[in-house]
Amino acid sequence: MKETQEQTVPVRRLRDDLAFLDIVTEWDSLSGYHQWKAAAVVPATFRPRPVERYVIAVANQKGGVGKTITSLELGLAMVARGKRVRIINADPQEASLTSWVPALYPADVAEADRYTLTDVYYERCTLAQATWSTRYEGLFVVPSHPDLATVEKEVPTGAETCLRYHLREVEDDFDVTIIDSGPSLGLLSVSGLVAAHDVVIPVQAASALDIKGAVALYATIHRVQSRMNRDLRVAAVVLTDFERSSLAREIGAEMAKAFPDALIIPARTCVDIGKAQMKQQALREFSPNATAVQDYDQGAGVLVEGRAA
Ligand SMILES: Nc1ncnc2c1ncn2[C@@H]1O[C@H](COP(=O)(O)OP(=O)(O)OP(=O)(O)O)[C@@H](O)[C@H]1O
Ligand SMILES: [Mg+2]
């Protein structure tokens, strides 16, 4: 992996006087709606993973639920905690993480050697060779190219276990790798689940249909667990675009019931996401005081350190 020092910006910790959500061990679904306060749920049974090279798959086969935002903001929050983080863009869509946070290629790297995830699946390079700097110090990406879609069609030999091999069998110096999956439960997403220690599931806080989708996702996770990755667990559900409402409350309660050992992280609505994407900036950079940034920061703290601050 080649690093570029130019044009990078440091990722700092958030001020600690911000409005973090309360942390509870159970989602309160009994008190009257008017007394109810949104809170992050950290079940008594939750433990962070004590692994050195921690791999998280962010997955949901439904499109537009906040997988990419969740991958990026959790990743940057972990960078701010001193972790060296890599995000793998496992989504062939052009409007994906790669267009939001592009790879910074060193000037002496020829076009043909600007490897992407597709090259890793076809064994034209290692994962390390397809890992590039970004504008954020400490955050690296494995970019995607639309030709990644051919992996799903052609299924190169060993594709299902390709990421697992590179992430779990090969030494490298990343503390955390986050796999941003596309909106499908095809080979690319499954290979992310096969490689991961933990799954983070974003669902739209106000879409009751997302609950049904999460059940199909659960069946896939269960299949991967029983056949290829026994220790896989759902570590967190992120309720994206969260606004306090009785529907959001009910959806959070349903998700907590479906995944009783997982964190429930409300990521509050932020109107600046589109503007940040236009400027090719993460929300954490564009709008560092946004409540959603704080929510992801808190969630990342609990995920990797077991505590929010
Ligand atoms: N906290 C939030 N506040 C406001 N809008 C949000 C929030 N989180 C997500 N969204 C909305 O959801 C949209 C989709 O987010 P994102 O691209 O991360 O989803 P995705 O699941 O990665 O999509 P795809 O399935 O296409 O990869 C954003 O452009 C934004 O409009
Ligand atoms: Mg996405």
C-alpha cells in the first residue's frame, strides 16, 4: 500500500460538551410517549470484540438505508479514537463511497496499477495493494469500480472466502476494517459476512418495511454463521435518519427484540448529508456538531471500547 501525505486532514475527537444521547440497557417501550426519550441501547450482555484486526460488515440488502454513511462516520469516529481504519467499498454502484471519499493515488502510480476491489477478487493484486489513502489521516479505502458487478456474475474461484483470506489470514496494520456492502444479499455481501467478526445493520428509523427486510438479512447471516463463520454476530442496529416519533420508537423496540444482544444506535436526522456529499466531505468534517455525528461517535466508542466517551 502506498500512502499519500498531501491533501490530508486530521480527524479529531469531538468536543465532550455535545449532546450525546442517554445510554440505557433496554429500549423503554412501556412509558407514555410524552415521557419517552430517545436513547442509545447498550444491552447488559454487550461486549466489544477483543480482536486486533477487527472486521465489521455493514449490511442491509435494502437500498438507501444508510449503509455508506454508517460505514464512513463509524470509521472516522474510530480514527478519531486513534485507530487505523480501512473501509472496503463492496458496492459496484457508481454513486457509492468511492465517489464520496475517493482514493488518493500517489502521482507515480500508473492508471493500470490503481487497483480496486475487483482486482482483489480476480487475484490480480493483494488487498493491501488495493488499499489507498483518503483525504483523512488514518482512514484508508479499497475503492470500487463498476466492473465489480462482474464478480457476482462470473464468481471467480474462491470469491466467497476472498475477503476472509485477506483480512483474517494475512498480517497487516489496520486496527479496524469496515466493509460497506451494496443493496443486495449476493456474493459480494455474503463474502463480507464470511470475513466479518461483527455485522452492523442500518435500518431507516421511520420505515416499518425495513423490519421485514432485516428478517431476510438475519436468515442470510444465520446461514453464513452455521456454515462458514461460527462467531459472526450482529453487534449493532443503527436507526438512521432518526426523528423522535412513536413509529421510530416501535421500530427500535422491534429491532431490539430481534437482536437482543446488539447495540441500538439512533443516528439522528441531519439535513447536511447531501451538501457534505456534494463537497466530497464526510459529515464529520462538513458538520462536526451535527447530532448524527455525535450519535455515530458514541456508537463507535461503545463498539470498539465498550464506552461512549
Ligand atoms: N442521519 C440521517 N439524516 C438524514 N438523512 C439520512 C440519514 N442517514 C441516511 N440518510 C439518507 O439516506 C440516504 C442514503 O444513505 P446511504 O447512501 O448511506 O445509504 P445506503 O444504504 O448506503 O444506500 P445503497 O443501498 O444505495 O448503497 C442519504 O443520502 C440520506 O438522504
Ligand atoms: Mg451505499
